[in-house]
Amino acid sequence: MTSPTNQEPLKKEPSDIKEPKKKKNFLTSTFDELKLVVWPNKQQLFSESIAVIIMVSFSAAAIASVSRFYGWAASQIFR
């Protein structure tokens, strides 16, 4: 004879689960997770935004210079 603690719990059929309850649980858990987020303060937001803008500018300049160099080299080769 098996003990009651070793028995598997009864599983509900998919038709027993109600859709609005799923949405409510999803929204509740989403708000709970958002409470755990560590939001940046104004100084961090400003300094990290400046860093991103500078890195994007440098990357764009590097890509543009490489593109112009290859354009110039192609024009020299295919005159």
C-alpha cells in the first residue's frame, strides 16, 4: 500500500482553466516583477545616454570613412 504523500496530484483538464484568470495572474506577476527593477537615477540616465550617443557617433563615423575609402578605391580601379 502506498502512502498518500507519494500520490501524484490530480491534474486539471485544459478546459477547466479559465482564460481571464490567466490574464489576471500574468498582469499581477508582471507588476510584481516591475517592482523589483532597479531604475537608474537622473545622473546615471544622463551619463549613460551621453556614452551611447558618443559611441554611436564614433561607429557611424568609422563606417562612413570605410565606405568612402572603398568608394574612392573602386573609382581609382574602375576608371
